[in-house]
Amino acid sequence: MPEQLLLLITILIALGFDFTNGFHDTANAIATSVSTRAMSPRMAVLIAAVLNLAGAVITVVFFQAKVSNTIGKIVAFRAGLVVIISALVGAIIWNLITWYLGLPSSSTHALVGALSGAAIAAAHGLGGVRASEFWKTVLSLVISPPAGFILAAIVMTALLIVLHGARPVPLNRTFRNLQILTAALVSYSHGANDAQKTMAVITLALVATGHLQTFQVPVWVVILSASAIAFGTYAGGWRIIKTLGWRIYKLDPATGFAAQLSGAAVIQFATQFGLPVSTTHVVTGSVMGAGASQRLSALRWGVGANIVLAWVLTIPAAGLMAWVLYAILNTAGLRG
């Protein structure tokens, strides 16, 4: 197959992954707002899509593609297009499986696992993965959900102390209005962090084919990736919205506000340091933290356990899928 055609296919698959990332992670930004009736589903999805686009473009153009640089360093060699295609398809398959099951697993975990699996297959061993960057990424993915949990619990506890005795009706009205702002902030943060992962993969493909000599994300890649995740967000992921908005903890406007504010803060902090965190993980941790600050027994820990299981399985499962896909494509005569 001509290299230019294979590059085009790689870019299209990358944008497909970005789209699934968007609809898979829609719940991160809007589930709490929808479940507390702060916004209608249609309005929430529209705001999330626009702010995803803005977050991706503004962050990379004005503050550098730090997250993309981290993802781009995971593979220890100059990855060929077949490695990249195998990783993308493996990540997409896992995204679709967990979306169908309604589990808020991580698109970031899926991509990291799939890239690692394809690189190990191509290098015939663990030397295909740069261990320092891999573990840096995994560590940030592991730490960020507890950080969201703790911060949301602190914020919610502070609100309970400060607003003790306040009248519930006007208080709920105020927090519903505030949730519009915090939902926008989560959406902006999601675009800023998550879209950079697709930018990294497309840039790796351009380096592999000699279109770029160094890893530097072009502006057109930024715009394409940002647009794909925005369209995916607008498509919506209603199965996961139900899980995050209702099944873990029955949110009220105050807990929804605390969860969204805390989640956005953790994601923004990570983005500034180039850490590719999972928006899904962070927001899920924040929802549980906000709920736990009021009553531990109100949390549905069984649902949380299923979600944690999906988190644990994602990197090895996506890695195995990418490893198998690379073996199939390599056997079929494609190289790289």
C-alpha cells in the first residue's frame, strides 16, 4: 500500500478515535448538570462541544502541547504507521466495548495501553516502550482520581459548614446556575487535555513518514483534533451519563457543583504540567468525593467497584488488542 494512502488512513482512524473519545467522555462534563436539572441535555451537550473545541485550540496554541509531548515519548523508537494504526484501532475497540457496557473507563488509558502493546509487538519485547514516560503517565492516571475525590470532599465539606442553615430552595437555584459555569470549565479542561492525545498520534505519523523532522504539533492537526472531539462530544454518550449522573450517587446541585469544580481544577493542574490524566477518572472520583462528604452509605460502592475493575483492565486489554492487530497486519504484509 502506498505510504501516502496509509498516512491518510492513519489520520482518519486517529480522528475516529478522537470522535469516540468525545462521545465516550461527554458524561464527564454534563452528567452532573443534567442529573440535577441545571441544564437540559441538549443545551449541556452543545456547551460541552463548544468548550471542548475552545479548550483544545487555546491550550495548544497559547500554552504549548505539553500533554502531546508526553504521549509522543512513550514509544521508544520512531514508530511506523502500522504501529500507530494498531494502537488506534485497539483503543477504539476498547472504547466501544466500555461505552456499550456503560462503564466510564478511560480513553487515555486505552490509548496508552494500545500504544504500548503495539510498540512491544513491533520491537519484540518491552524495549519498545520508554519505561520512564510510560510509568510517569500511569502514575498521573492513578493519582488523579484520588486527588479529585479528596478535593471534592474538602470543597463539599466547606460548603456544608459555610451554608449551614441556609434555605434550600434559593440555595439549589444558585448552585444550578453555578453548575452551568463549572460544566463549561470541565468541558474546556477536557478539550485541553484529551484532544492533545490524538494530536500526539497524528504528529507521530507525520514524523514516521518524514513530513516532520521533529515532534512539533502543526496548527492544522490542532484544529482537526479539536473539531473531532467536539463533534464526538455533541453526539453524546448517554449510557455513561446515566452511570455518572445517577448510579454512583444521586447528586443535588451543591454536590454537582463541588464535583465539577474539583474535577476541572485537577485536570487543569495536570495539563499545565503535561500530565495526560483521564477526565473520566477524575470526574468519577470527584463525584464520589462530593457524595462521601455527606454520607458514605449513600454511595453505590458496587457500581464504583465495577468502574475500578474497568480501569484496571483497560491498559492490558487495549494493549493486548493492539498487539494482536499489529501481528495480523504484519502477517498480512504491512510493515512499520
